Amino acid sequence: MSTLTRVEEHYEMWLSDPAVDVATKKELLSIKDQPKEIEDRFYRDLEFGTGGLRGVMGAGTNRVNIYTVGRATQGLAQYLLKSGKAAPAAVIAYDSRHGSPEFALETALVLAGNGIKAYVFESLRPTPELSFAVRRLAADAGVVITASHNPPEYNGYKVYGADGGQLVPEQAEKVIAEIRGVSSFAAVKKLPRSDAEAKGLVEWIGREIDEQYIAAVSAVSRNREVVKRMSPDFRIVYTPLHGAGNRAVRAALREIGFTQVHVALEQEQPDGSFPTVKSPNPEERDTFALALELAGRVDADVIVGTDPDCDRMGAAVKDPAGNYVMLTGNQSGAIMVDYLLGSMKESGELPLNGIVIKTIVTSELGAAIARHYGAETLNTLTGFKYIGEKMTQFDASGEYRFLFGYEESFGYLAGNYARDKDAVVAAMLICEAAAYYKSKGKTLYDVLQELYRRHGFYQERLESRTLKGKDGVMQIQAIMDRWRNKPPSELNGLRVTMVEDFSQGLYGLPKENVLKYTLEDESWFCLRPSGTEPKIKIYFAVKRNSGAEAEEAIDALTQTVMAGIV
């Protein structure tokens, strides 16, 4: 049977299935003369990646809709029922994207239809609060409806385990197996909302968990007295980018003593269209245009922004010329590692078995800082689920005490209250660090330069190639195959001293389609297909004795490698 025949069969099944509503069928009929569009919608089922289930919204098996969400939830329910627990429960949260409340309710009602209790947040909440709530309510799973910082047409479905961390591959594979066994929409069990609520299988949660979450976040603070002393003359600009972070971030900042918090009003209210930005991604300077304008008017000391589900945080600080400079994820992470570990050492609270956890594509500057304070560093694969998994293991074994976890992609966590990256605690910490150093006559830019002078001038860069649709998937795999099968022996006159193919399950890590090449000067680059977007990402890193040398080296390395990415 050809792929196209299979696609046509699935298309016709949706049109004829009595469980599919009229509006969905009308949408599908509108594309009946567009074979390429039909193929893209039906050539596969959405798959779990580093961020769970994620895709463009619309009708079809390769789209996010109430049917793919319901089917995924039926599979999750079957997984939970087979876990052996008598009365499993799950927590559900969602962000500001179009369809998120409806998808969250669908998830709750399908769980209820399987006899599983669903605790559902009454309105949008940050993703890390879901992680916290799973742990606090002793639930067996969690679901967040979000597509993080993807464009407006996307939504997604992230699944969490009982520890509050995203499912790791071994767990995800079991859920996926259950989902594949759901052969029709008729097999999806679902209760009406009124019945689910009457039976106590859907319980709405909110303020009480909010208060407990903010208390846990603010407990990570190191210098509240300094914050309160500096607060009258310390100004913060914050933008939630139309997402779920507004109330939580402001509450955490207020809790530790900040009073001068200015919010970009045009981006304050939740809006799934994200009308003021091209993409709601705090990694991109364009996203901060309105915040930068506001910062100039109020003479802000620091700017922070969070993505729609508030698990990623970006920051900007002043350089010596008074211009606002965007910090990279690696730079913000390094500053927070130094601030946390430094303040713990100063107070005598730095444990002998402290550990910082980062990913294989995150800068080595954080590791150098950790060594400076006598702490260990552990590398995991990309995806905060792997950091959360290690936190849970160390929490149980006592081998290490978790200090800080981070990814170059603007994801950070301090504290042991959650198992996912948290832009609320990151925003609080970067602002607290800025206030602390201002009390000593320094900006965060000054601190970053001091770190470079102490540990070396690290420079990192990320390039990507977006390749959409079925053809794009094949192109990305072809690129990976070419670099895997014919690795370079040298680049720019430097020997390639190590090739790490993580699809082989190196260092006891799960197998993942990632290639990393290290050169004789310790520079490295890494090829990794995204698990949540139709793109391949290429990471670069160098270390030199000056900023100018590092810039020159990374330019040369990037140019050479990207010439081989077509």
C-alpha cells in the first residue's frame, strides 16, 4: 500500500466517522482538491518529541485538535490504569494559545471517562506551576496544553510523570504504545462535564496552589534584605508576551521586595494571536521591542520577558554605553550559577555534594564556574525532562544536592519544588542578582565580563534550518546521515578529536539523534533535529583569551560548518 493510499484512506475515515463533528468535516472538505495539504495533514500521527505532542492546529492526524488530544488522553489514561494504582489522578494546566482551554477540558473529560480524577486549573497558568502542582497534590501525571514559544498556529500537549517531570523516553514509549492502540475515536471514553463534576472526577483548582507555588519560588531568594533596600531605586521592565506569566512573575517579584516593576501594557493581556510580535520567543531581540522602548522611558536596570507558557525567560541589561544588551541563555545561566553558588558559599550554605545540571549543547562556562566553587556539573541530553529525571534520582539517593539546572534555550530552575524549567524563578533570580550587584556598584554586564576574565571568553552560537512538511523530515534526516556517515577529520586546519554519536546511547544516556564534534582547540559544534519544530539546529561553541578572538573563531567555525548544511 502506498503512502498516498494510506493518506487517502485516513482522510476518508475522518469524513465518514460519525464521531467527527460537522465543522471539522467542513474544514476537511474545503481541501479536497489540495492533495499536498491532505498528505501533510494525514501522512503521520503526531509524535512525542522533547516537548511532547506539538503541531499546527487543524483537522487531521498530523494536527492538534480535540480528536488527537482525546486519543492521546485515552492512551495516557490506559497507561495510568495499568500502573497498578487504585485511584490515579492527574493535573491539567494550559496557556494563552487558541484552543488551549478547550483542549484542557477535553483532556479532563476523557480522563474522567476512564475513572481518573482530573485537577484542572480554573484559568491559564505557567507550565512550571503544573509541575509543582503534580508534586504538591501527589498526582500520578500532569498535562499542559501549550506550544511554548512556537508561532500562533501551533498548540501542543505535554505529559508529566508523578515526579512532576516531563516523561522521559522509557515512559513516553509506553504511553505512545497505548495511544497507537486507540484504533478509533469511538474507543475514546468521555464523560459530559456535568457528570464528571458531579462525580468528583473533575476538580477545579487555583488560588491555593498559586499561593503555595509562589511561596516555593520565593524561598529560593538569597538576599531579600538587599532587594528591599535597593527596591525604591531599582526599576524592572517585564513583558509576559501575551502569555501565562503575568500574575506569577509579578507576584514572585513583589514577594521578595521589588516595588518598581513596569509591565509592557500592550503585551500584558493573554492573547493567542500574539499580535505585537512575529513570534513570542524571548530568545529574539525583536520580541523585546516594546519592552526596550518602555525601559528607555523609565530607565530600567533590567528587562525580563517570558514565553507564552512561562517556562523560558529572556533578559536584557545595560552595557557601559547605556544601551540594552540581550543576554543569551548561556550568559543568563552563567550569571545565575555564579550568583547562587557565590551567595551560598558566602553564607556557608554551599553543600559539599552540590551539583549543577546542564545539557550537552549548553556552554561550558557554567561548568567552569561550578568548579570554581567546588561543585560538580552533569551533562544531560537536550530537554529539561532529563534534568528533572536526574533531580529525582539524586533526591532519592542523596548522592548530590541539586543547585541549579539550565539549558542554553533560556530554560532555568533553582530549588527542588518542581521538575521543569521555570521562568518565574528565573525572572526573580536575574532581577535579584541585578539588584545585589547594583548595591556593589556593578551591572550584570560588568559581572559577565568579570566571569569571562576569570574563566575564559566563551562564545556560543545557534543556527537553524527550517524544513517543513514530509519533505522537510526527509531532508533533515539526509543531513544527519551525511554528517554521521562521512564525519570531517579536520575543520579550518584543526583536527576533529572526538565525534560523539548520541544515537548509540553514549555515557548511559538515552539514544537520541544528535551528533557532536570536538576540535583540538576544544571548540565544538553539534547537529540536532528539533523535537518540537520542523527544523535542524546547529550549535557552536569556542573559548579564547579575549572577546575579539572568540568572535573571530566562532565566525570561522560557523561559516565552515554551515557551508555543509544544505
